[in-house]
Amino acid sequence: MEIAVDQDKCVSSGQCVLNAGEVFDQRDDDGVVELLTPAPGPEYAEQVRAAAAACPALAIHIEETE
């Protein structure tokens, strides 16, 4: 799994951090998403998918890899 975020689309809702705080964070000044781990291990897959599904701006993009 590889993840990319579109910071320009982010609306700072924080759903990414609530669902996968090990993979995502938010900037202190404006709350925009920051990607901590672009290729998280399989143990985070479910949480990352939940974060992407919960993002109101659809700013999280997941590419499934083998």
C-alpha cells in the first residue's frame, strides 16, 4: 500500500488522524494533513482505508501494492 495526500484539497477535518494517527498528522498552523508514512505496513491497511473513506475532501489516495 502506498499513500499520497493532496494538501491543496484538504479541509482540515482531522478524520485522517482520528482513523490512522500512526500514518497521518496535521500541521499545527492550519490543520492540513501531513503524511507520516507513505508506505505503511499491512497492520495499518484497515485504518488507512477508513481514513480515506472518512475524508470529506477525498484528499487521501491509496495505491494497493503487492
